[in-house]
Amino acid sequence: MLQEKDMVNDYLAGLKSSLTGYANYISESNNPQLRQTLIQLRNQDENRQRTVYEYALQKGYYQPAAPASPEVIQQTKSQLTSS
């Protein structure tokens, strides 16, 4: 039997996959109405993902990575803007 932690993490993974799919569909959509509908669906999934993420964090099911140092942030920013 699946534990709650496993179910929450599986749901988060599914939402992440869904959001990636929406990004692809939106960028390739030529129909304005379809594009707007996909954007609305993506926004709903983003809200749902945030809610489930906060729940997982509160329950201790998810441990976020440590924040990047200012030096790492600056180095990454420099690399991305110098291309």
C-alpha cells in the first residue's frame, strides 16, 4: 500500500510533467482560443502544484535544496547574459 508521502510526491511529479506539456502546447498553438484555454489550464496546475508543494513541505515530505550563495547567483547570471 502506498504511503501518503509517496502519493504526494507522485502527484507533484505528475503536475511537473503536466506543466512541461502545457509549455510545449502553448508555444506551438496557433489558435488564440486554444492557446488561452491552455494558459488557463496551466495556471490552474501551477496553483495546484504550489498548494501540494506547501503541504509536502509542511509534512516534511519534501526538503528543498539549500539556497544558492550570492556568488553562485552572480556567476550563473553572468553566464546566461554573456552568451
